[in-house]
Amino acid sequence: MRFGFGGNWLRGLLWALAMVVWIAILSLPALGLLLAVRGELRWQPGEHRAYRVWVVMEQEERGLGWETRRAVSRSMERVCLQTTVGFWLWREQGQQTGSSFCECYRQRPGAEMKYLGACAEIEPG
């Protein structure tokens, strides 16, 4: 089987992979500019899954913060979300730390979710 790359299919696959990597590298400055202008980038691929990156511009700290959120437990009336937050600081006063916590919410159709408490308080075990 021959592709339009003048060689076998493996060479064509490697060229296609190299092009995808090259486009990803070229898009990094555009993403950096978008982050600098907007202050944060968000992506929510599902109802209970979200990703966020933001710029930290405090008096004594400069860098990036990131957050991921995913459902760890789900039922018809309740969902528990695990949130992980971290920082990449290039100018800092204190120690770089991250945090991870779990919170449960009551789901109501057509309304916002109601906060129930931390997962350890809600779920036994």
C-alpha cells in the first residue's frame, strides 16, 4: 500500500506524526498570547470534567496555575467531584504547593447543583 509521500505506509505515518507535532509546537505562541490576553483558558469536555489554566500575577508571585476537575462518584441525585489545583511559579516568596480535594453536590434537574459537603463526610468508608 502506498501513500502520497513517496515511500511505504510507515514512512507516511511518521511524516504525518511529525507534521502534527510541528503544528502543535507552532501553536504554543498563539496559546500563550491567548492566555496573556484573556488571563485564563478553560476547557470542559463533559458535564463533570473541566480543565483550567490561569495566569498568577500577584505582588510577590508570578506564574501559572492549573486546575483539573472530574467526577469520582455519581448517582441519580448526587455527584462527587475531585478537584486538583497546582502552580508553576517562576517568581515566588513561599513554597510551591498544590491541593486536591473532593466535594459532593446534589443534582437537581434544571437547577444549579447544591453543595452537600466534603466527600469524606458524605460517603462512608
